Amino acid sequence: MSVDGLFDTKDNSAEANITPKNPLKLGERKKLSCSIDRLTMKLLFALLISTAWTFTGAQYYYQGLMDYLENRLLAIEDRMQLWHEQSHRYHTEMKDFKKLTAEAMDGLKNHHSMLFKDLEGAAARVDRVEQEMDYVETQMSPRACTNRADKVVEQEAWEMEESRGEEEEEEEWEELQSRVSDCVEIISGIRSVKIMKRVGSPKGMWTRDPRSSKVYIFNGTSGNTIYQFKSVLDFSRSLGVTGSRSIRLPSEWSGPGSAVYNGYLYYIKQEAEADMQVVKYDLLSGSVTETAMFPVEGRATVYNLNPETVADLAADDGGLWLLYAPSDSEPTISLAKMDAATLDIEQIWDTRCPRENAEAAFVVCGTVYVVYNTRLASRSRVQCVFDVNDMVLSEEAPLIYFPRRYGAHASLKYNPEEKQLYGWDDGYQIIYRLTMKRKLLA
């Protein structure tokens, strides 16, 4: 741009005729134009310098950012390398641990196999020892503690003094002979064991009528149906309960504590919020002939290891008996002698045999034999004996071990005609043949 351009007008032709108020000389106008040009160039140069400086600062900033990012990426790469090395080391250690574990497991398997073989050998030795013990027990029964109606009477108490007269001696022996049962035998051991078969539930009862050959099966711990076989042989040959006569009762029996005696079934009936009843049922006519209420506090069970047995009926040469617990707080078993015809209670005893760890009991010749076990089923044993006539001394009371078979007895029923016990052991029906001897004071 020139100075002339600044004073240009629209009408160039009139320029000569117009005289400005402050006319400048031509030299001054040129100087002014040069100053303006220099100023413009300086401004442009300053703008270029500023722009270059700005671009240089931005370049340094972006370079610093790139360096930072590069350093961060390098740090990440280092961490990834470290992680890779650690992962490889952990993988190697895990492989080594797996190898050691496999070796340890192989060693444990070998030790387990050796231990299992040792246990099998120990079990075989234990079985052999038990067989030898059974044999020894059949030859010579150990002695156990026996409880009486009042106290254990020492043998010396029964000896008569020489100073007594003939009349006192006769009175003493007359009192001794007034017994509840005339039977004078006591069990000396188990002669043999016969496993018939396995029918039904783990708990139940089976028995034979002493006055006939008929066998009765009570499957489970309650129900209203029983099964009758003509004989033990028919039962052993049957498949399950097929071929039996099914007898439906008018009410449910409670617990495996029933008894069959002289053509009649005696069973326990217990309903909710009601006293226990003993029911007499005629197996020939199929009708109930007698019932008797038996007040028992709460729902006490007679055997601690078989809580389903609310009471246990037993029959022997002397008649019908009932084993029960008067209340749940009573620690011992009570015994009642019942009239088999009318179900009247004739006499009651406290056997002083504990209910704790008791699994079953039976009566032979007026003597109660209580069988004990452990919660983890072991060998059943007769550990408490009570004689209603006080004719069993502590020295002669047998400590009888049952041969270990399967589990624990749910019931044991004595047959006085055969002198055998009918046992229900974990669903197996077993017959124990007993050996007897005469009581010392008989």
C-alpha cells in the first residue's frame, strides 16, 4: 500500500482543482508511507515469531506427553513380564505340588490297603475269639449281679441255725415254698443259634404259641395286621410272608412287645392322650375278649435302646407277665404278674434293672433276664437278672453273651415248651436254643 492510495478520491480528475486544507509535501508523504510499511512488517514478523513460539511450545508439550506415555507403556510391559515370570513360577510350583500330592495319595492308598488288610485280620481274630468265648460261656457261665424284690439275700441268710427247733424250720421252708412260679430252672447258656431268614423291617417281633406249632410275625413297630404260619418250617420255606394267613386286628398294636399264649394274642394298645391298654384277642374266634387299662405316666418306654417298646408282654411256665416303666423319670424296669384270663394285676415288683442301654428282656421260670447293648450295636448280653421268688443267688446268675450277628435285638420272646428264644435282629429272624440248670435254692 502507498501513500498515494490513502489520498485517492473517487474522482481523480478533480484532484488538481481541489486544494487540501493541510497540504503535505511529496517527500513527507513518502516517508509516512515507508513508516507504515515498516510497522506492518514488524507486526507480521512479531506474529510469525509468536506463532513459531507457540508451535514450538506445543511441540515440546506433545513430546513430553509422548515420552510419558512411552514410559508408562514400558512400565506396563515390565509388569507384564514380571507377571509372566511369576505365573510361570507358580505353574511350575503347582506342577511340583501336584506331583507331591499324587505321590502322597499313592502312599495313603498303600497305607489304607495295608490297614484294611490288618483290620480284616483283626476282625477274623475277633470273630475267632468270640467263637471261643461263646464256647467257653456254654461250658461255664460267668456270674453277674442279680437284683431281688428287696435286697440280694446272701446264701448264709438261708442257712438254718442248728439251734432252731423243728417247728421253726418247717415254717421257714413253707414260706420259701410259697412261690409265684413253681418252675425252678435258670438259664446256664446259649447252646445253639439258628438264623431262619430275613423278612420285613429292621424292627419287629416273631413268636410261637407254646400250646401249638403256629408262628406269628409282627412286622414293624406298629400296625393292625399280623401274619400266621402253620409252623416254623412253613415260615422258613415261604417267600417273604406269602403263604401265611393275614389276621387283621380291630385296633393297632404299639411296639414289638406282644405275646401269644394258649391261643390268645396279648398286645399293647396306646393312643394319643390315653392310658396304655393291654388287649386280649382270641385268635380262633377273631374277637377281643378282654381289655385292661394300665396307667403309665406320659409315654414312658421300657427299654432305652428301643423307644418303640412302650411295654413288653412275656409268657413262660408261670403265665403272663408285663415289663414296663411307671414313668419316664423312673430309671428302672418294673414287672407285673397278670392273670392271663382276666388281665388283672396280681403282683408288682421293682426289678431294679436299669432302663439305660436296655434293648430287650424275657422271663423264664419267674426270672427276668434284661438284655443290654450299646447305641453303636455291639454284642448283646444279659447283664441284670431278677427272680420273683428270691431263689437266684448272685453267685449263680449268668452273664450271657449273645453271638454277634447283625445289629441289636428289637425283641426276644421265650417259648417255655421248646426252651428257645425267638429273636428279631435287624430284620433277621433268629432262634436261640438255651441250656438250663436247676436253681441252687430250689
